Amino acid sequence: MALTKGDTSPDLTGTCTQELAGVVTPANITGATLALHIKKPSGTVLTKTGVIVSGPAGTWSYTPIAGDLDEAGVYWIENQVTFSNGRIQTFGPAGQEVQDQIA
């Protein structure tokens, strides 16, 4: 997905996955909460609340707001999932390129 500096659309989306014996499957995050840690190219880290789209499929989304994507470069995103029993699992990080605006 191509993003440009200053964009607030489209939503950032992803899937929390786990690997067991070489097989990658979606993590079931039903009933959990999701904190996104977004590291900007400058090193500044934002903590945002993500939305679980489908718990069984491990999918999530986040709608960026003004100021979230205000630098060109690679952003690193990790998902910290807190399950209903209080246990925490971190997924990622994954890189997302944000390009500079032409005008």
C-alpha cells in the first residue's frame, strides 16, 4: 500500500500471525485489545489504539490522524495485543514506506 506524507487515508491494516512448526497461521485475538506502536523515521514512537476487525482471523486496522504520517521514510509498526486474561503478545514489527509529497 502506497502512502504519502500527510495522508489520513487509507487505514493502516494488518494480520497478527504466529508460526508453529514452520506453519504460519492467523493469531486468534478475539476479546483482546490492540495497541499499535508506530516508530517514525526520526525515531519518535507513537502509541495508538487499533481496532480488531476479525478476532479469529487476527486482522486489525487503524485510521491515521493528522500528524501520524508527517515524515517521509520507513515507519515500523508493531502490535501489542493484550488478551482478556491479561497476557500480552507482541506481533511485528513490519515496515511501511511513506513517500514525500510532490507538491
